[in-house]
Amino acid sequence: MGTGEMVPVTVAVPRAERKEPHPSDSLRTFGAVVQGLREHAGLSRVEFADLVRYSKHTVESVEQGRRMPDEVFVERAEQALGNTGALRKAACHLTREEAGLAAWFREWARLERDAASLSTYECRLVPGLLQSAGYARAVFESTIPLRSGEELAAQLAARMERQAMMRERPTVPFSFIVEEQVFWRRVGGAEGMRGLIDHVLELSAPRNVSLQILPLTSGLHSCLDGPVQLLETPEGQRLGYSEGQESGRIIADPKQVGVLCQRYETLRSQALSPTDSRGLLEQLRGEL
């Protein structure tokens, strides 16, 4: 250029070169398939990298589920590993991980989105689908180990995104049964709880949403074993979800799900009616 100045050069990084912040199960599975086919073909990572014209580092990252492969990588890998079509088909099911959701909850969150109905009993905290932003933030800030600001923002965004389906799906029945003492726990102080109750009353106002409070005076009831969620898939299958310390499990066995459904229906008869539940929440708000 005649000036002697160094001109910065920008290099476009293929999508397969970018590290995924939250590796998903599908990425890990795809990577394991690539590695298995590569090893079956008798190729080292270096040799395979030369064939697909990506770096050894990228191949390693894809195989370990840490990078999302782009279409070029998939096509070259397919041709280099026998052209069976397995990688092309597997690539159609690749998804990025959902930031802000606990690993053990992600599959249930995916099922929620297409559920024909959803029922939730909770005795610890206000259910995530009913939490206000302030309440959710206070809950996340109190978790151990402590989260970074970025992680807290991701958790809050994921929770509010889950709630959106309640407004977007006005014909899907949502049922909630919540223990009264949950609303006595002052998460975020009195002001935060007033905001929470206002939020809960707003979300539970539509005809497709039923909120019932289980009063403190109810005594023993049918769900003393702990919180539970139930849903019906578009195909009519009923599933349950149970969560504890650092764990959660989806329950698909028809007999087990049947028992949970019986317990939930019994609990509905033991809880206050939706109208009386709204009255109790308004009373609690006035006492804050």
C-alpha cells in the first residue's frame, strides 16, 4: 500500500470452529458417532482432519460434543467415513443446549412446549411457570454454589421464556396446586411478594389456567411425597416428572404415572377452589 503500515486481517471462523457455551446431549452423541466411525475406518484425528480439511482441534471438539458442526463438516465427514448417510441423518437432530435450565430438567422443558395439558403440584416455592421476574431472580441469587452475573441472566431469561407458552397457548389446560405456606415465605421481601402475588393473579386469570391453594389447615394430604408435575403429550401419553436435590427424573411407566394422577386428582379435591384461592391470595397480599 506504500505506507508501510500493517493492515489487520479478519479471518472468518467456520461455525464448527466456535465453541458451544452449553454442549447438548445431541452434540455429544453426534460426536461419539463421528469418533466411532473414524476409529472403525482406522483413521487418526490428524488423518481425518486432513480429509475433511478442518483442524485437528476442531475434529476433537466436535467428537467431544463441544462444537456444533456446520453442513460442510458433516458432508466432508460423511464422504470420508463411508458415505452411509448416518452422519447426515444424525445432523438433522442436532440442537444447541438450552442455557439457564438445569441439565436434569431440559428434556421435561422440551416436553412442556408441546404438551396437551400440564399439571403442577408444588410445596417448596412458587412454580417456575408462575414466578415473577423479581421472585425468580431472588431464588437464583440464593442458590449454592453462587452463579455469575451471566449465569443468573441466562437462568432468568430461560424462566421467563418458559412462561411465554402460557400466554401463547390459550387452549391448553394448565393446572397448579400450591401449598399456602409457599406464599408466606418472603422471597424478595414484602414488596417482592406483592409483585409476585400480582403476577400470579394475572397469569392464573385466563380460563385455561387453574390455580388452587392448599391451605395450612388441610392437614395430611395425598401428595406428601413431594412436588410432582404431570403432562399429556399430543399423542395422548401421560408422563410425570419428579425433582429433588440436584436431580430430576421423567416417569413414563403407565402404572407409576397412573398413581401420580390419582394423587393429584385427590389433592384437587382437598385444595381450595380457584375462586377461593384467588381470594386467599388477595388477602395475603393485603397483609404484606
